[in-house]
Amino acid sequence: NPMFPSSEVQDNMDNSTSDLFLDLSGSIKLLRRAALQGHLEAMNHLALAYAQGTPPPKKPLRAMRWWKKAARMGSTTAMCNLVKGHFENHFGESSSIGTGVKLCKKAAKLKNPSAIFMLSGLYRTGVKGYIKKDEQVSVRLLKRS
């Protein structure tokens, strides 16, 4: 059947998949090494790997630690990823809407377009106890993003 690969092709695909897994494991080691040396993009990619679990195993709190470290060093990408993690409760008991709002505002102030867009949404809907609903602010931010 031409819709499905032959068993020989499937065997090769399975081997390629395991080779890819080994390559990704090696990449994770390189990312970790670069992250430990203070490379912001490496920290972001390593955190994303931990958040998604492809490899290494899914470890959201470890992802949060790497993103926090990158955010402290000025990475607005890391700040935005932390915002998403806090709002979507990926960090379990460590998730905090207040922290998410604070990071979103900080990244937006640093002119990160994704953060400005997210902040616009927060003003559009409001966040009880943190952001009062304000359509005008939302539209102004949306135009800036």
C-alpha cells in the first residue's frame, strides 16, 4: 500500500527516530553547558526543553528556574515564557498570577512585542486584584505590539 511505508522503510524511520533522540540528548548537554556559562538563548531553549519534555523528561519547575535566571539577566523572552507558565499554572504551587502580571509589565516596558500583546489582553479582560479592565489601555497597547 503506497500510503504506508514498507517494513524496511519503517525500520529505517524507527532507527532515525532513536538517532534523533540521541542527537537531542547531546544537544541538551550542549545547551546546559552554554546556559551554565550565562548564554541567555541557551537558557531559554533549555527551559523550553524541560517545559516540553522532549528530551529531557518534562520538569516544569526546572524550566521555571532557567527562565527565572534568564529573566534576571534581562531576557524578555524568558519573562514572557514565565508569564505564560504562571497564567497557565504550569508551575503547580509555584504558579502566581501576581508574578505573571509583574513580569508581563516589566517585559512590556522593555518593549517586547509579545509582552505588550499579552498585556493588552490582560487589560482587555482585567485580572481580578491586579489589573482593572480598561479597553482604551488595551487598544493603545495592541497598537504598540
